[in-house]
Amino acid sequence: MKKVCIVGAGAIGGFIGTRLAAAGSAEVCTLARGATLEALRRHGWRLQTAAGLVQAPARASDSAAELGVQDLVVVAVKGPALTAVARGIAPLLGPHTCVMPAMNGVPWWFCEGVPGFAAGGPLASVDPGGEVARAVRFESVLGCVVHASTSTAEPGLVVHKVGQGLIVGEPAGDSGRRSARVQAVVQLLAQAGFDVTHSEDVRHDIWYKLWGNLTMNPVSAITGATIDRVLADPLLRAFCSAAMQEAAAIGARIGCPIAQSPEDRHAITARLGAFKTSMLQDVEAGRAIELDAIVGAVHEIGQRIGVPAPNVAALLGLARLFARVRGLYPAA
């Protein structure tokens, strides 16, 4: 993995890009735009950590053609921007390029090869019209789960709060296999200081993280409450548990069973204290929310395999209308 491009140098993309560039184990560039592009050109990569500021020179452009074919493309944009990225990503992709989305929720490729989905086409909630699937071959995709908390203090300046975890694996439905290309990416990321796991079932890892975020993100966004207050309300806690039970039932049908109970997960979440979810931070900043990949996809998968999920549906309806009223989600 000699050439790496970060597509979207925000909180997660900037975190990964700065670590890789500072490590010097690969040629790192970024496809960015606007104020972030200007900041990267002026200051280079910047990551504020508890130990101090990490900086590295950045090759940044708003032209994929200028950057050229890469060995690894890390897609770290917000869900609503993904279709636009797919339209312009072709110059980065060669026959052996790996594409690794480091994004929240269900990725566009998630149901590829899952029984019962082939006839229905891509998930409309995350890839309407199948544009992303046409632009990025499934064979080029690597699955990724990010377990880290980061934010942007200003364009081009990422603040790392906690966590260095990355899980990487082959997305193919047969799972249970490791590959040389994943191992190469794992080694590259480990050299950059990440705690990397080479997963044998990355779809399950994605679904498990989603299962925890499914309710906390939208409920906190709607209420404006930190997670400790959401969990302290018995009615809200019970509602979240019911929706999580539905998501677990859906997961069990698509090969992603959840061993924990909702209460087990609530106990883990409660230990994080009074924190704001990424969706609440987006609402407060007036940014479009990533509702489709986190809640909409679960609702759609449940419908397509015939697993009832009325609480997930109610959560989707509430959060969607809340965001539409504020101009943070497309109108119907």
C-alpha cells in the first residue's frame, strides 16, 4: 500500500490521514474541498492529541484526476455526500485499488451476497439508484469499523478525544477468511499507531457497532440530551431497548447475530458519561444528519426480509421529520 488517498478530510478522515502521513510509511494525499482544502494547503495535516499537536505535509486537491490512481482509497465523508463522491472518484481507482469506507452506519455494499437481496438491488436508503455500487466495484471494497472519538476544532484541525481502534476485513458474505490485501492495510495502519484488528467477519462488526448507535444517535439529536440523560429516563431507555431488540432480530436473519442484551449495551454506554453523539453535534452545527445509514438502512433491511420493526420505524419517522423541519434532511 504505497499510495493512499483520504477522501474527506474531516474528523475521521483527518485523523487517519494525519497519522498515516506522520508515520511516513505511505505516500498520502487527500481529496478535499472548500475551507478544509485551503487549510490543508496552508498548514498541512494537523491532529491535536493529549500528547500535543501532530503535523505532516499534505498533498491536497479538489481534483481526483490530479491525484491519480491509488493503492488504497479511504472514504471518510458523511453519508449524505457519498453519492457525489462516487460520481467523481473514478480517477483514483485502478484495477487493484482497495476502497475502504470509514463511515458511520450500514455501508452501500453491506447486503451484497446476502440471500434475499439480489433481486431487490442496492439499499435505497444508502445508495439510491445504485450509483455508488456502479462506481465502486464490490471486489475492490474493504470493510472498516472505526472506534474512535474525534472532532474538528476548525477546518483542517482534528481533535482526538479517545480511542485508536480500527477493524478491517473482507466484505464478502462467506466471511471467515483473511486476505493478503487486508493484512497489508492492517500493517500500514498499525505502523501509524492505530489499534487494528484483522476481522474475519467485518459485517458482524459493522452491525454490532450500528446496534449500539441506532437509538442513541437519533434520540439524543431529537431531545438535545447527552447520553447519560437519555439512559436515565426509564421510558426512553425502554423504547431504545425495544428498537435494539428489533435490530437484533434483523441481524440474526442476515448472519449478524448479537449476543448482548440491550441492557448489557446500555451499561457499557453509560460508562462513557455525559457525552454528545455525533448526530447531536451535527444538529447543533446545522449539518445534514446521517440518518439513512444508521436508522433508515435498518428499517429497509427489516422490510425486505419481513422482520417487523415498529419501534425502528417510529424512531426513523420522528428523527426524519425533526431534521426536515430544520433543513437537515432532504424534503419528501
